[in-house]
Amino acid sequence: MSAVIIEHVDVADLPETWRAKLTAPATARVTVRIETEEPASAPDTSGFVTSDPAFGIWRDREDMADVADYVRKLRAPRYQRDGSRSKD
């Protein structure tokens, strides 16, 4: 990680968005530290293993390709358009 440190900066000389986050008066002096961040890496799932036979049981179902649409169709008979429950 690398950093740039700028000392004794007048708050009035900072960008407006930075000044808005500070409670110091415009006449105050501050130290600005700017650091580079390491990019977030995706979690390693290569070692994920399960012995549960039910895991992924529906992954090949074509009627469930769009899960949100599938669930919406399941719930549709129970609810009216205004969100109230149907009277069964």
C-alpha cells in the first residue's frame, strides 16, 4: 500500500465534498492522508464441497431459470393486485 501525506492544509483549500465532511472551521489546518486500497478479491469457492444430496437439486429445472418470475407466479393466486390476500 502506498500513501501520500499532505500536512498543514487549510480546510478552505480542500474540495467542497471533503469540507462538507469536516466539522473544523475553514480557518483550521489539517493533515490529508490519501492511501491506495487493494482491490477486493472474490472469495475462493474452489474448495467448496458439500455431501448434502439436496444441494443443487433444482439447478437444471428450465421452469425455474428466472427464479423471481417463478416465485411471482406461485404467489399470484394468493394475492390481489393491490397486495391484499385473496379469499380462499
